[in-house]
Amino acid sequence: MSSRFHLYVSQRGEVSKAQEYTMRILALVAALIAGGVFLLLLGFNPFEIYATMLKGALSTEGMRQETVKLMIPLCLTSLGVTLAFKMRFWNIGAEGQICAGAIAASYFAYFHNHLPQGILLSVMAVAAIIAGGLWGMLPAYFKTRFDTNETLFTLMLNYIIGFFITYLREGPWRDPQGGFAATPRFLKQARLPLVNFPGVGNVHIGWIVMFVILIWVFFYLRYTKQGYELTVVGENINTARYAGMPVKKIIMRTMFLSAGICGLVGMLQVAGPDRQLTDAVANGRGFTAVSIAWLSRLSPIGIALVSFLFSVMEKGCSMMQTDFRIPASMSEILQGIILFCVLGGEFFINFRIGRTRKEA
Amino acid sequence: MFKKTLSLFLSMVMLISLAAVQVHAVMPAVSKEDLKVGAVFIGPSDDGFTGAHYNGIEKMKEAVGLSDEQILYKFNVPENSECESAMRELVDKGCQIIFGNSWGYMNYMEELAEEYPDVVFSHCSGYKNNGVNFNNYFGRIYQARYLSGIAAGLKTTTNKIGYVGAWPDNAEVNGGINAFALGVQSVNPDAVVYVKFINSWGDPTLEKQTAEALLAIDCDVIAQHVDSSMPQVAAQEAGKFGCGYNTDMTAVAPDAHLTAPVWNWASVYTAEIEDLINGVWEPVNYFYGLKEDMVDISPLSKNVAEGTAEKIEEAREKIVSGEWDVFTGPIYNQDGEEVLKEGETLSDADITGTFMVELLIKGVKVE
């Protein structure tokens, strides 16, 4: 007689809020331990390294400024994709929507920079929202008209617009000076003003935009008819139809808003920290935002918190590399281990793995 | 009365001369023990281009006698505001000099230099200089490419040489192609250099495919201005030959590789750091070449044609002695027009600027 263990996965029943948060904290602890083991194997003291990461992200005003500068685009992009995700529309195209917004904003920065700063920046912001929004409505239109797969569609659009920036840099928008291709710098009036963030110091005005959009998304999802509609479409598209909701219109409208916020991120990046159009304007943030949105369970407050933690980790890892001469790839592995554990923890909130003993 | 006037006069002279010293802006000396050097690099420490910079900094560290803790690296830094963040962090950590090795860092470094006048910002591959604390450095890699062109020109039997290029309309890339082609033509006037651009500084898959496409049109030597060694691998697989770049690629393509133009950034890094320690750092632009040992070719492999070493030595001597440089007329563009008259030499500004952006010489064909 032989006996074998069988593993099975089953869905958990009701999970209380307290249980959920305990799981999350456990996952984070597990992540830090797993990362610590990795660091030990490399011959480093994990406590020392984690302390350096925290210090590197938060200890001085200058470092806090850099952390906030990382957080602004991450938080806003996550809020953007969250609108689409609530509707179960898998917008993996934030990367491209950021680029679209950046291009539109840069157009006004390069060719209409005679306008006074306030007007020019407003025009750039509106242009970026519209450009990002339209770029996002393209897959939404095909989805509603031909039922195309939006995951692939939005993903592929990223590459098109990314290369379009390269084209602009190499061709029509190239700075004529110098032997290498680059776009010119923005003039002063096309740059975002710095505003004092209490306890952090001067950061470009994007941090205020971040809080405004955060509050707006919170209310939009929770207290408006449109927010309710898009949630229903997400939960069950047939219910929405039977209830007489204009489903196609809701999908188009929501994608415009989702992508519009991402477009605005593009404007904030080019006019804020970058001060010129570069092909690294999105630089993977559109994808990081997907993880952040999921880890936050599509909750705006959660997004603020998680994107802050992500920024601390990113800034901390950069400091760790320099201080301990850890190769960049190692710090990426460490980030990967931490993310893997935290995301894995989400699985265990919903599911459990059990063992049965089967008589053979 | 006279004494008073004299002393007043003398003190005024002193004041004026002090002011004059400030205008000339020699950075104050930094003691070797207090020195902290920042390095912000576009790639990882083990790729072709950044790898060469990393080796340069490490050699400088040995030569000057600095400790590991005095060198602060930032790798994989993209050409957007993240380079500025990285540099601010390095300033925060007390670096007195910061090197950046990518073109796209230039404008950020220029603005940071204004914000932090006590820190030296030294930028590789650009052209700007603020006359105070911001300069740039680059190398005459075209001289090494010319020498590798000699090896290629002597080796080819089909008289078709392939060249995997990075970006079109780029002064460094075009300068490299032109110098290589001039080297080829100096020993083999009939050979044609076929160029294919990949629109990227490095993309191993694309590099290999592009090399294969060039081999397919009968090129039997493959040169490259891209980061990986894949073009050499492609040449080896086809039983053909090639000239690598950045590092000696003989190990990865032992039966194909001839020689590779290589960088030795230690010379410029050591010069700048020693100047800073000695209090004589000035905002001059460095453009070192074969003579200063900034660029060279890797040792000739067993695959080179007979007589290659002698021909290369001959050209090297002329360049090192300063008797002659690669871009000396007559030089003709692709339409056959003379762009540089007999005996004239291109200025450094033309070699690194728009002149070169617009020039591909006769005997180069873009596929």
C-alpha cells in the first residue's frame, strides 16, 4: 500500500479585513526575509542594507524630494489604469498614453512658447489629457465595435508611440546643434513651477496635481453615477445592458479618462523633472502602475500608499547600489524577490493550498 | 600722502587681480583623502561601452591611489531626469567631481553645474562647456577605426565589407564609418563599405540579423558600431571575418575576429582627477586619441592578412607623431563632391558636429 500527498487549491470563504491585512503584513515580512537571505548569500548584512535603503529614500530633504518625484508619476498612472481596471478593461497601454501626452505637451512647449507661463502650461496639460485620452480610446473603440482583445491592443500601441518619439527626436524635432540627436530643452515658461511640499521642500507642482486627482478619483468611483456605471460594467456587462446602461459609451468615456490621466503624467514629466521630450519619458512606469493598482486592490488610498512604498524601494535600491557597490542587476533581483513575495501573498488572501491523503 | 596713494593703488591692483583669478576659475584643490568621485553611466558595468568606462575609472582609482569608498557609481541610468536625480544624490554624498558618459545627460549636467558651482561636472560625448565647472571629454576613436579598416581592407577578397551601424545622422557613428572606410581604401581602393543601421546602440538579436543580411550580400568582413559581439558571432558562423568594437572580441569569434577599436578611458579620468587633486583642474575639453593612449586597436589575431601589422604600424606612426590625421583631404562625399581640399584637415568641431552628421564618404553605401 502506498500513500501519496496531493496538493489542492481552494478558494477561501469570507476573509475579514483584519485577516486580509495580517496576510499582507506577513507577506511583506516574508519578502524582507527572502530578500535578506539573498543579500546574505551575496555576502552583505541585510539589516545594514535595508537601513541604507530607508535612509537613502527618506533621511534628507534632498532625498525625500527625489522620492516624491518618483512617486508623482507612479501614483497618477496607477490611478489612471485603475479607472479602466474597475471596468475590467485591461489597459496595459499606460506607457504609450504617457508618451502621447508627453508629445502633445511638448508640441506646445516647442512651437507655442511665446505664451505666458500659466497659459502655456494649462494648454500643455489640456493637450496632454486629450492626446492621452484619444490614444486610449482607440483600443476602446475597437473593443466596442469589433470586440478586439484590449490587452494586446493597448500593449502594441505602446511600441508605436514609443518609436514615434524616437522619430521626432531623430527627425523633425531634433536640436540642430551637436553631433547626436536630441530634442531641445524647454524654455523657462514651459517648465513647471516648484512648490513647497511641507517636510520635503521644493518639488514641481505635479505633487499638488497628484493629490487633486487622487481625491477626484476617490469621489468619482465612490459617489458619482458614472463611477457606479463603470463598476457595474466591470462586474457584469450583461447586468449593465439589462439595466439599460449605454455600455459602449461607458467604455469609451472611462478609457478616455483613464488614458487622459496617463497623458497628463506625460505632460508633468516633460515639463517637470525632464524639461525636454525623451524616449525614456514613460520608462516602464506604465507597467509598474499595473502592479501598484493590483496590490492596492484598485483603492485610491491604497494606491497612494503602495506607490509611496514603491518609490521608497526604488530610491533605496539606487542608494544601496552606490553604497555597497552592488551591481544594478542584483538590486533588480532584490526588487523582484520582494515583489514576488508581496504579489504571491495576494494569492493566499484569496486561496488556500491544502493537502489530501489519497489511498492508492 | 604719496605713501597713502601708493598703498591705495596697490590694494586696488590686488583686488583686481583677485577678481581676475576668480574669473579664470581654476577649481580649488581637493585633497586625495577627501576626494569623492561620482560616475553616472548609461549601461551596466559589463556591457561594451559602459564596461570600458568602468574599467577606465577602476584603472584611474589604482593609478591615483583612491579607495573603493571614494568612487560612487550609478549604473543603468536613463537619459531623462533620472540622471539628474542620480547626480543630485552624488552631490549630496559629497562628490567633488561627477562624470556622466551619455549624450543625453548633457543638458541636465549643464544646469546642475550652474546650481552646484563647487562641483565639477564632466560629460562624455557632448560639446558644451560653461567655462567654470562643466567640461566634456571624448576620444578620437576614429583613429582606431582607421587602423581596423586597414586590417579589413587587406583581408577582404570580395571587396565588400559590411558595417553594422548604430544610429544614422550621428556624428560619432558617421565619423567611425568614414574613418574605417578611409582605412579600407588606403590599402584597397576598390573595396566598398556597406552600412546597415539598426537605430539602437545595442540590440543583440538585431545586430546578428543585420550582420547576417550583410553577409548575404557577399560581404566577407563585418565591422560594427554596436555594443554586443553578435556581429562577430555571425561572421564566425558564416566562415567569414570581422572587426569588433569596445573590447577584444577574439575570444568569442576566434576564427573570424581580426582586431577591434577599443577605448582606454583611464587616460582622461586619471588626467582630470590628478588635475583636481593638484588644484589645476580647468574647464577644458578633452579629445584624446592614439597619442595619449585613449584609443587603440586590440592585438591583431591570427586571422589577419599578411602584411597587416606593418601597414597599421606605418599609419599609427604618422598619426601619433601628429604628421597626419585621418580626416585630411582630399575627401569626397557620396555624390563625388570634394568636401575637404587636398592637404586640409577637419577641425575637431567638424569631426564631432553637424559637418560629420551630414557626411558619408565616397565608397560607403547605405543598404
